[in-house]
Amino acid sequence: MPRYEYRCRTCGDTFERALPMSESGSPAPCPQGHGDTVKLLSTVALAGRAGTGPAAAPPSGGGCCGGACGCR
């Protein structure tokens, strides 16, 4: 289940809520009980290896789909 980060406009508290994607637009009251909250944009962190080598190389090819459709 995705986690969404919110900030309370009343007290400034930042908190997270795990919600199904179908409820991502639902209001989320802060832990202090205030209802004036805003959902924050968050960055996505991907776990994996960083470095050089074949796994770190950008895809080759060109065009809109990496060359798979021949649109170079």
C-alpha cells in the first residue's frame, strides 16, 4: 500500500498515511486532530546498486521508444 506524506497547515506537523491508491485524494486529518492538511509531493527512492558497468549504462537506440519500433 502506498504511503503519502501530509503537512498540517494549522500546527505545521508533517506525517505519513498508508492509503490505497483509490483513496489517495481523501482528506487526512493530522495526528493532533486538525483537518486543514495538504498532501506533499514526495520523491521516489529506488533501491539498487549504483556504479558503472552494463547495469548502469543508459539504454542504447534512439527515437521515442529506444529504437524498438524502428522509429530512429
